[in-house]
Amino acid sequence: MSLGFLRAQVLHLRKGGRALGLIVALLLVCLLLASSSLADAGVNGSPGKRAMLCGHVDLQGRPPVPSGRWTIKLTVIIRHCPQPAREYQAETNAWGDFCIPNVPVGTFDISVKAFNTLSACNMAVELKTGKNQVNFGTLLAGDANGDNVIDGKDIAILLAAYGTRRGQRRYDPRADFNDDGKVDIADANLLPATETRGCQLCP
Ligand SMILES: [Ca+2]
Ligand SMILES: [Ca+2]
């Protein structure tokens, strides 16, 4: 066997190895794209299609709508367990309505929480292409420390700020559950009688 023949064989094997490497790399890219599309699609989802989630929440201790006191920042979580959660920030208008564009299409559990309320959940919501209207009901006020439980820790925050108005040193907006600029009996009256927990996705 000549040296030239052997060199040609080595070259051929190297080329073959590169080609094999390229094929494996392409396969890996395809797999990654497929898994990403699947995660994006939810259960019944269509990869690449997007939806708009438009929700409504009711807030306690507020004047009739429309009112600026119905405007509140929300954290919205969309999830199909055990897939990772998607978290969005939204803000309600004077009617308690909000919209989040560009969410995935599919069937998801959705939770909504404000900084000093418990979360409200809506399970197995089918999000279709276009606008999807979802009512989340009442966000229960009283979670001053934001841990999604209303208990003695929240009462302690309320008591520490009790009797104050916005602008005063001890005023704490976390304890102003009805957002009227005062921490008083109206806020205390919104607290539930017993320890209460917010809903959770994938408990
Ligand atoms: Ca709490
Ligand atoms: Ca208040």
C-alpha cells in the first residue's frame, strides 16, 4: 500500500469526520429549535403564534370605577406545569383592566398579584391568537409584606403605620390597602379574620 494511498485515506476520513460533525451539529440545532417551539406553544399551542391576554381584577375598598385608585401594578405569571413560568408586569387602568400583548398561544394556568394583595388564579385558560378576555375576580387586600399569605406579619406592618397619612414619616403604602393615602380602620377592616393564603401555580 503506497504512502500516497494512505494519505488519501486519512484525508477522506478527516473529511468524513467533519461532515459527521456538521450533521450532528445540525441535528442538535433542530432539536433545540423544536424544544423551544414546544415550550412556547403550551399544550394545544401553535408554534410562532402569539396571543394577547386582557384581564380584569376587582380591588377592595375602592370608589366606583372609573377611578385612579383602580390603577395598580400587577405581576402576571403564565405557566403550564412543569414548564418554566413566564412572568409579565402589567398595570390596570381606571376600570381594573389590563392587557399583555405577545403571550404564547396554548392552555395555561395564570396568576395575578399586586404588591399588597394575595394572588388570584385562573386555571386551564385557553389563550388563542388575538385578544383573550380573562376575569381574575377579587385580589384580596392585606398582604403587606408580599409573601402571598395574610398573617400576623402583615398585621404588624399595619399597626406600625396605623394612624398615618401619605407624606408622614411612619406612613407605609404597603399597609394602605385601599390606597386612599391613609392607614386607618378602613384598611384594618379589609384584613380577613383568619390567616389566608393566595393561590399558587404548580403547588
Ligand atoms: Ca404577608
Ligand atoms: Ca387606606
